[in-house]
Amino acid sequence: MELPVTANENLPVPVLQNWIARNSGSPISGTFEYPLYSDAKFLQSITNSDSPYNFFNPMPSRAEPGYVQASLILRLDDHLPHMRPDHSKTDASRYHGGTITDEIAALASLCVGVRIRAGGASRYFTNPDKEPLGVPVALDRRPKPSLDLDKDRLVLPQVAISCGLNELQRLGWLLHLSPDQSIALVRAARLYQDALWIAESEPALAWLMFVSSLEAAANQWKSEAGTPVDRLTYSKPKLVEILKNAGGDDLVESVASQIETTLGATKKFVDFTLDFFPEPPMKRPCEEFQISWNNKQMRKVLRRVYDYRSKALHGGTPFPAPMCDPPFSNSKNEYAEKGTIGLAASSGGGVWRDKDVPINLHVFHHIVRGALLKWWEKMANGSTKVRNEQRSGQ
């Protein structure tokens, strides 16, 4: 029998689509188990009968930074309808480069703040009566991810840690997102996840990934805050005037729709990050090694970060070495937040004054994760509020 055709428009990402199908009574076509790899140590399992996703702790005996192993087992109930994509046109509106398990691993990584990556299916449950223990499978052979790091000089020292899994309860927020919000979240989480995995070996590239994760979220956030014409008028009023004189409102709308994702890129990045700016880390160094959590000062820092991002992408100049180095720490494991703790630093033919390297990757990771989680929560709460208002008005 030929499968029905489906189009991506107005569909959520598979991790959310599967959950919605489960809640609407769609039957399970099968249950799969996947190893989730990490160099963090998890202290519990977390299961929920109302969720198609459950996480089991296999209790690995060894845990240390850089030692990657199957630290969790994901059990996934598949409720997705079997459909084939529409091949009549190109459509990348829901594309992020991974599968449903990659989505879950990336969202879990963002929730908990550690490195997590999905492996291939290892067990399949199709008939609980005949095969209560399931059948071992190797349907999707993926190599175990690896890490190259110096355990004594970690760029992100608070990532490879022992942690609980209670923060995975945030996955339930998915149910309150629109399709467009769900793909924006997954794209941001995937970039965040990739940044964690390369931060120790390629910190300059991790900077780009972290910035891009905030941009992916900022694009969605800004798209909900006005039309492309509104944003073009705000960013480039003189250009709007020229376009109106040349072709009227139709030309303005056409140009705005073509360049909407690039409108005020720096401002959009900075405004989003400050709008969802997290609280400072609970454990901080002495004031001399702290960055200012003042909004005005942080705006300057974020502008400098985005300037380095642009130079790296468009000019090939990497992020400054002092911003990529492991943070200075004291005997209490309190980590410096600035790029350099002196008046200047030099490396690889470059020299930077302290004002030009105002933040390191360690504390920027804290900002990125905190901002993305607050944005996710606000989207979920906003959607819930709208639905409640609609119900009360009926």
C-alpha cells in the first residue's frame, strides 16, 4: 500500500509531533532503546508514564571528563504516522540535520547543561506478549562520539559533572509550543549541543556555535515581535523611504521579506540575549575576576562578542585566544569570568588589551544556556496563557 504524502508546512518537529500523536491516542508502532553518550555522570533515572520518552541510568562505574560512555538509555515509544514526504518541491522549513533521537539528545543536553549525544538503536520492542525483553538490534550504526581534552585544563570545567535529571522535566514544555517555535528551539539546542562537544578541542569554533544558537532563537523571537516591514523600518528607515519612492509599499514588503533574517543582526542578537539574560552563576570568583552583570556593560560585551563572530565568519580571524583559554581558578574552584586576568595577553602573533577580551567561554556558556532556557519557558508559558484566555472567552 502506498503511503500518504505529507508536507512539512505547519508540522512540528518529530519529537513534538510524536508526543502530540501519543496524547491524541495514536497507537504505538514500536518501542526503541538508544544509548545516550556523555562524559557526565547521572545520578538517577527519570520516567514518566505520560511521556513517550523515558531515560534509564545504566549506572556506569567510571565517570570523568573526556571519558565518553553510554551514560543513559533512552526508551522511545513511536507513535508517528507512517507517511512519505512530498518530493514535488524543495522544503527545508523543518530541517536541522538530525533525527528524532538527535532532537531529544540536544534538548536533554540543553536542559541539564552537559554533553549528551544519541547513538543508534540497540533494542526494539514490537510485541510485549511474545518478546517482553525486546530484541537486540543495530539498525542505525553510529560511532561512539569522542572527546579530545586536557583534564587538568578544561575550557568548560563545569560541564563534565555529576548531576541529576530533574531538569529533564522541561521537556514537557514542548507541548505548549507552536510548530515554528519547536523547530527554532531544536535548531538552537543542536547548535548548543555541538558547541559543548567541540569546546575543549576547538574553542574558537565553539564560540561560533554558541553565538549561532542564540541567533537561531533570536530569529524566531524577533519574527513574533513584528512584521518584516516593521523591522526593516526600524533598522533602515532611509532604505524604506528609497524603496517607497521607487516602487511603493509592495516593493518595501518584497525587499523586507527577502532580507528579514539579516535585519539588524547585531541588535537582534544583543536584544534577545539581554531580554532573557540569566542570573549570574551561583559560584563566582572575587570581584576582581568577575564580569559586570550590569545591563549597560553587558550590552558592550555582547556587541564585542558579535563583532568577533562577524570577523571570524567573514574575515577568517578566529576569536581571540584569551577568550578561548581555560579560565583561571583558585583553590576553591572559583573560575575567572574575564578573558584575561592581566592588563593584556598575547598568543599566536596576536596581542589583546584586557578591555578587548572582556569575557571567556566558560561564563558565556552560562549565559547562552540560561538565555535559551528562559526563552523556551516564556514561549511555553505564553502559549498556555493564550489557550487559557481563548477558553475563558468561549
